[in-house]
Amino acid sequence: MTVDQNSIVGLYVIYFNRSPDPQGLTFWQSQDVTIEEMAAQFGASPEAKSLYPFLASPTLGDPVAFINEIYQNAFGRDADDAGLEYWSGVLEQDSSPEAVAEFVLAVAQGAQGTDRVALQNRADIALQFTQEALNAGIPFTASLFATSSQIIDTVTFTDESVADAEDAIEQAIIDIIGGGTGTTFTLLEQGAVLTAAASTHVSPADKFLSTANDQINGTVFLDGSVIQDPSTSDNDVLTATILPDVFDFQTIPFISKIEDIKLTGSPGGVVDIANITDVKTLEFVTGNITVLTSEKHPLNLAEGYAGTLTVLQTNKNSQTTINLNGTVAGTRIVDGLVDNLIIKDTRFQNNASQINIVVKADSVLKASDTTTNPTIRDTQTGENTNFVISGDKNLTIDGAVQMARGNSTAQLDATALTGKLTLNLANILSTEVDPFSVKQIVGGKSDDSFTLTAITNQLVGVAINGSDGEDTITASLGDETSILALNRVTNVETVIVKQTSFVNTVLNPNDSFVASGKSATVDASSFTVSKLTYDGSLETNGTLNIIGGALKDTLEGGAKNDTLTGGASADTLTGGPGTGNDTFVYKSIADSNFDSTIAFDTITDFQVAGDVLNLKAVGFTSTQFLGTFEAKQDTLLDAAKAVSFNIGKNALAAFTYTGAEDLFKDNTFVLGTNNSAIDVVDAGDLFIQLTDDLTLTSVNFA
């Protein structure tokens, strides 16, 4: 014979306090057993033994507790004194599955009055829950059974309780399928417990986590608290503040299936995230915080975040990922132990092999005081940590970037960044370059900028690979040390050189400065009290555009087609050792001729076959060029005056000087006259010396 469906559902309610799963219900309906045999098998099942210690170990378990739990499942109340005394005596003498089944069936079949109605109502609601969940295509999981238990527990003998339970089933199905508004909870003490079936030190005390979208306010009581939601399909949110713990030095929460966790830090706050599972977003809202086991989950710094995020790993070979969602000034990232932070557990004496910084919204990293605190810092002296930047938004790093060792090979690497990187590298020390400052920097795929002006020659010894895009370095350089400043710079399109007052800058980069087929600009146009000496003679791969300042600069190009702009005063410009076609740019009359023939520019290695004087900015073009003349007057000044007289006002010509002044003899001079007297050469005229006897033509002017 088979047992009827109503009785089977009743056994599920009494034994397991849940709705039946469809597979189990179908199975029992197909079995040729008596209800007594079925009840005995329910009591001997692993599920029953896991629920009731008495069934798992009768000699150690408490029959009174078991009896009351069965009564609670069936009627929502404890056993009456007479029934409790009788059945506890029976079960103490015989705890076999058959004896347990006899007790359970006696409770169910002997129910009278409101108890009988309550049990039937509970069975009806349990079956309805199963049917509606099945119709909605919802998987029958432990979390679903927990939800059914919560609803069944609310059912009594009244029609109102049944109606409320039916509404609860409908809402639960909606919540599971598409979310829904859940309960707002507040933790009241450390060590709080909040699950689908338990609530301790939590307000409200009579509610539990569900498959709806619950809100949990952890306040400052997250340490030791257990928060376990039954579902990963909803959108629960937990907020909490991490305070310093003067005894344990860290907050250790146990959190499962809370989709969005938002933590606020405070000075000295430490949280271990090792026991957080099934979280979609672990977010830090603001404030200083140290995260232990930081490799466990991606760490999200929220929009508007400001504070110091310190990360420590349990495995020194692990990687930590930090997502930037719009951080602002005041944000630092530190890898390892700092600021006298004490972590008792030696597992956390490790920093990461790599910190992945993912830029998901335009963000800023900048220490509140960049003169004393690095913006990015690696602290463990025995390790090298690479800071790897990726993402598609822009990132500004303002402040020092310190590595653990002075000879560290670790990189600040933005190769995978498609947004723009702006690095303004501070220097912690006031009188010398910080030996721990990052020495390896790689730009991204956009137009990046690197500023190293915190101290003179900060760029020296730093390898910067601009990578893709049109990249710019701005650096303060001076004295003999600066000669090496560009030796480790590659794939950077523009270097803007800032002067050190009254200290001349010398640059002699090696061949790797400009990649093959590429070009680079070195711009010292802001110089007013310092001179630039640039020797590009080693450059064989790419082209150079060198721009001098206001004083007497010495600029030499490389082997390719270079552009040299001396700037004001009497500069010396050299096209370079190769056969490239060089361009010499003049932006004003003063760029060529400071004071008549006393101070003028000198160009060496001018190749008439391809080199060009670009005079457009001062109003002269190739169409005005009247040719190359010979001037035999004794002095250069007299020779220039004679040529000026011959070509007239607003004219352009060249002449070879063959007079008596050996310093200038057999050199070629370019003269462009102004609108003043035709036989006078002064600061208003274009005047340039080209070494050697050259015959210029119109093709040498642009």
C-alpha cells in the first residue's frame, strides 16, 4: 500500500520543518510502505540526524529538546507537561527509529482542536510552497528550504495566518526570481549572528535573512559576526565601519552570500577578508584601512574615496587587485606593514608580487601630504612588488612612488592602460633624490605625461618607457649629472626641460632615446638664466627636434633629419654627423642676431644638398633669396654692410666672407635686411654664420 500525499507532507513538516522537494515527494508516493515504516525511515535519515542531536546519538542527546522541537514543528508550541513526561520516558527507554516513528505519529494523529488545524494548515502551506516553486522553475536548494521553513513557522490554526503565509509564498517567489525589498537589519554587538534561520544580537530580533534584497547595518560590530544569506541571486547590501581593535588588532567577519559589502575605514582599522565568500562587490567607501588576505577578493575603492589602503597577503607570490572607481586626492596605496602597524599573525608578513590597479572611472591617487608620505609605497625590503595599471579611464598619480629597495627592479607599469596616465612624481627628501623612488616606469596606450620636477636631476637613473601614444616628460635638469638624464628614456615624444637657476644643463642621450623611425622633441624654450648643451650625435635611429632657450645654447643633432631651434642669443647649432636633411628654425630676428655682428648664431655641418633654414616666422622666404655673394672687405661688419647696401631693404641673401678676420674667414653668412638704413647691420637684421664656404640656393630656405 502507499501513503497518501497529505500524510507524506505532514511528515516533512514534523520531521524537517520544511516543504517537500518534488523529487522526494514523488519518491515516497511511489513506495509500497506503511506510514509507520515511512516515519521510521524519515527518523533514521541523515537530514533528521543532522537536525536533532538526540537522533544522531540517543545516549548523549536530550529527548526533551527533541520532543519540544517536534511539537514546535507540528503546532508552533512546546509539548504539554503530561505529554513531555510520558514521551521522554518512552524515548529514554527506546530510541529506535520505530519508537521515534511511534512518537511522531502519535503527535500527528492524536492532535485535537486547534493543534490539528495548525498541523493541517502547515502541511497545506508546505505543499503550496513546493508547487509554486516548482511552477516558477526555481531550484530546490538549502536556501529555498530555509525560506519555506520561515514561512511555515508563521502558520497557526487561524485563517489569517494561512492568508499571510500564502502572501509570503508569493512574495518569496517574486524575490527569488527578480529580487524584492527585504529587511533592514542592525548588528548590536560583536559576534552577532544573522542567517536564514538564526538571529543573535541583531535588530529586529524576529527576522532572518531571506532571498529578498536585505540591508545589513554592521555599524562597528563586524568583528566575529556571522552573516550568511541563503541566496546569491538577490542583492543584499552590508555596510560597516572598521574600528581599531586594541586587543586583536584586526576585525574578522564571517560573511557569505552578501552581494555588496561597503566598508568605511578609520585610523588603525584592520580587517581580514579571508572568511568572506560569494561577494560580488567588496567596496571601501573612505578612510584608512588595512586589508589582510587582500588577494582573496578584488578591492573596490568607491567614488570619492580618500584614505590610505594598506594591503597584506598570506602568500608572498600572490596578487592583489584594486579597482579605482573615482578616488580623489588624499588616496594612498601601501603594500606591506607600515606606520608601526602590529599584526600578530605571521602569515601576514608578506607583500604581493603584484598589485593590479584597475582604473574604472577617472581617479586620483595623491597623498594628503606629498612631502612626507608616498602616494604609492612598497614596504617589504626582501621583495619586489610591481604596480600594474590597467583600465580604460584616466589616472592621475601625484606624489612619491617608493619601492622597497633602492636597487629595486619593480615597475610602475601602465602598459595595459588605455586611459591617460598623468604622473607627477614627488620626492620625499628635500635635498637629494630619494633612493627608494621608483626607477622603472612604463606608460600606457594613450598620451601620458610624466613630471619629475620635485628636485633637480630627479629623472637621472629613472627608466621611462612611454609606450604608445604621444607622451611627455617634464623634468628639472642641471649640472654635469644631467648628462645621463635621457639615457634610460624610450618611446617618449616630448621632453620639456626646466632650468635650475644659473646652472647649465648638459644632455648626451644614447642611441636608444629615439626609436627607429620615430621622433622626439627636447624643449628648453623656458630657459632664461641657464644654457642648454644637447649632444645628439649618438642618435642614429630617429629624428630630433631640439629647442634652446634665451642664452647661448649648443645644440647638435643626430644622423637623421633633425630640427634645431636655438632660441635667443648667439647659439651654436650642428646638424649632426649623418647625411640627414636638417632644419634650423628661427622664430624671430633675435633668435639669430643678438647684437649685430657681435653675437650671432653659428651653424656647423650645414649640408647644402638638403639642409634648410626655416625663416617663415621672421618674414623671409625662399622667393626673397637673391643668391650667394662674395664679400672681400677687411672686417666682417664692413662686408655685411656692403652686402646690405647691394641687396637693399627687406631682402635675403648669403655671402662668403674672404676678408682679413681669420675667425670668420671663408665662412658663409646669411643676411636678411629690415626696413631701416640699407648700409647698417644691427640687431634688427637676420644674421647667421654657417661654417665653411657654401653656395646657398633658394632650396635651402623655407
